[in-house]
Amino acid sequence: QKEVEQDPGPLSVPEGAIVSLNCTYSNSAFQYFMWYRQYSRKGPELLMYTYSSGNKEDGRFTAQVDKSSKYISLFIRDSQPSDSATYLCAMSLGGYNKLIFGAGTRLAVHP
Amino acid sequence: ETGVTQTPRHLVMGMTNKKSLKCEQHLGHNAMYWYKQSAKKPLELMFVYSLEERVENNSVPSRFSPECPNSSHLFLHLHTLQPEDSALYLCASSQDWGSGQGKYEQYFGPGTRLTVT
């Protein structure tokens, strides 16, 4: 079993839709949770960073962490074609901050 | 220059060549990382440096040799690579986990696309 599971997609949605991206994990000791966006042939860009459980909102993006279910989500409201990218979840135990990444979900938002 | 920069952006090398990848961070961080990203595989951590000291070597073959001369610069020296080493090599930086600032987000550079022929 992989430590972090993420559906690779691709996920195709119309412009303006609400997008839900998810990851599950097996290690209950993870404390720090991140979402990165990666455009083709670019480095990952940090979108959201959350410690422990709860919700965090930043503009059109909302990150949710449910530690009891070992499940994290990223919601994108009013999706735009510029949101078309691969979204990577990542998590860490803390300490020397080794990040464990999901495989990434490819999202396409079409006009 | 801002953020994390990497050079070169693209590199093609033969299996007998020796080359180096360079990373520089302009964020005032003191921890730096090398990752490998292959097609259809999750990002794999290779090396971690904290305060210029290597604290993680994630079972990486010795044909990859990292160097961290100071907290702003990180190198990855390459020699006698194999075709399966072709990948996107990403550098990242963060605050050191011992800084007590509670901010451990990692920021990535654009990567070096390496092709081994």
C-alpha cells in the first residue's frame, strides 16, 4: 500500500465548475499537509499549507484535512482554464520535513 | 532573481560525461532539497541539507553526488549516469525545522530536464 494515494485523473471540467481533488494516506502521524500546482514542464508551486486538521481558505481555493479519516481535499471554486495543471498533495511528519507526495491529479478546465 | 533558481534548465549528456546541476535560493532559507520527478511516478526525495549538513540520503546511487557549500547554494554532481536517470530534477528550499518558526513550506525551483543518452 502506498503511503499517499491520489487519483491521477485526468479530470476534465467546464469553466466555472467547482473542482474537488482528494488524497488519502495511511500514516496517521502525518501532521503537515500541502497542495502544490505544477504546470507542464515547470516546478511545483505551493498553493496551500495546513497543519493538523481543519479547513483553510485562500481566494478560490479551500483545503480540508480530516485526520480521523486520513483524507485531505482541495476545492477550487469558479475554476478557470488557467487552473489546468497537475495538482500534487504532499504531507510530512515534521522533524526534518521529509515530504511524501501523491502521484498528482491532472486537471483540465475547458472554456 | 527571486525564489529558487536552477541551471541549466535542460541538459543532455552521454553516459560517460560528468556534469553538475546548480540551485540557488533567494528566500533566506537554510534547508535545501533535491528531488527526482520521473514520468508517471511521484516526486522522490533524493537528498536533504540543513545548515549545510546532509541529513538525508534516500538510497541514491553514488553516481549522484550532492554538495552544499552554503545555505543559498546546492549542487548535484552527475557522473556515469544511466538512461533511466533521465528525469526532471527539482531543487527546493525551506526554513530549517529546528528554527522554531513553524513555517516548513518547501518552495521549488523550475527544475532541470535531464536526458541521458
